[in-house]
Amino acid sequence: MSDKTPIEKISDVINDFANHTVSAIAKTYYAINPDKKPTYAGVGNDLDLSLLEVGDIISVHGINSPEVAGLLRPITKLILGFMSGSHWCHTAIYAGNGEIIEAWAPCVRKVDAEILRTADDVEVRRVNTTEDIKKKAVKFCESKIGLPYNYNWMFVIPIFYPSAKKIENDKYYCSELVWAAYKVAGNIDINAYPEFKITPPICGYAIAPQNIADNDKLEVIARADGRKSLNNH
């Protein structure tokens, strides 16, 4: 017998529908454009990728990925920008060897870190912990590659339930994955708003990208906005 709540069961049905739809759109895009590299399709920036270290967390703003028909920019602007009051709309983790891991519709994936330079603006944050814990966090994310994307944050209502974020899940949204990774690796909570929150940035029980960006215990290592970058060493 399932121990899921009614809202979780409804969310699962909607997630399945969304995942099948987005997967079909992405599959069609890459069938038509087999040589296209993954892109956020923002205005671009000049982030110094040499500053990245294993376990670094990247906050991203300005995404309009063509493999999902450009739907992400209006959705993130509406839900995360207008309704929530957030600036950052995506989170990824640096895995080393010039690659990042991210929960990105339709699934968790590992891609070339060059994609970060295709966003409007980005910030790189470093967790004050051991190299071992950082590697374990990356290992956790690697173990989730291929799992479907968690669309719950898009449906608004599910974020008002504690199940809006889970450490062990069968699907993840971007900031949920990175948050869970550090919880498992070293019981480190990178969520600036761990309790229920209905004031801007509004996130309910969910962990939005802005929740991580607002954690002042994380060190900002680099910033890049448009074609102008400010790197902090």
C-alpha cells in the first residue's frame, strides 16, 4: 500500500504527464539538431571557468533552453520572478573535469561547464567544508543522473506541503538535488530558509534556487553578468 499523501499522488500524475511531454519535445529537438550543444540560450557571460572547484554551487539566471521549446524563460519569470520574488532561477553543482551536474528538464544530467557561459548571469558559491564532503556531494548527484525532473515547484500548490523537498527522491528539481547532496554528504543544510516561508522570496516548503543563493555562509567565488565578469579570489 502506498504511503503517499493525496497531494503527492496528484503531483506524481502531473509530473508523469509533464515529463513525457518535455521528453518528447527534447527528443524531437535533438533529432532535428543532432550536433547542437546544450545551451541556456541567455545573453551570454564571460565566467572564468578556471575558478571552479569540485563541489562548487552555481546559481544561474536567464535561461531559455531551445530543447524545451523556449518555455523555461516565461515560466521561471512568472513563478520564480513575479510570484516568488526571486532573481536566481537555476542551480547546478561543479563535478570536476570541466563538467556540471544539474536537474534539468527532462532529467538529471551531466554536461560541459561551458553551458554556464550561455546564461544571462551566474554566481559561483563555495561550501566551507572538507574536500571529502564536497566529493561525496558530487557522488550523490552522479548517482541521480537519469532520474526524471521534478516539476512540483511549477504547480505552486505542492510547495505548501512538507513533501515539496526530499533528500531521497525518485525525481529532483535543480536546487532540491544540490541541497540533498550536501545533506547526505555531510549533513550540511545550504538552505537559507529551512522553515515554511510565505514572504519574498516565497518558497513554501520547497527549496528554490534563491534559497541557496541567500545563504550567507556560502562564499561567493565568482560572478559574471552579461559580458562583464567580476571574479573574487
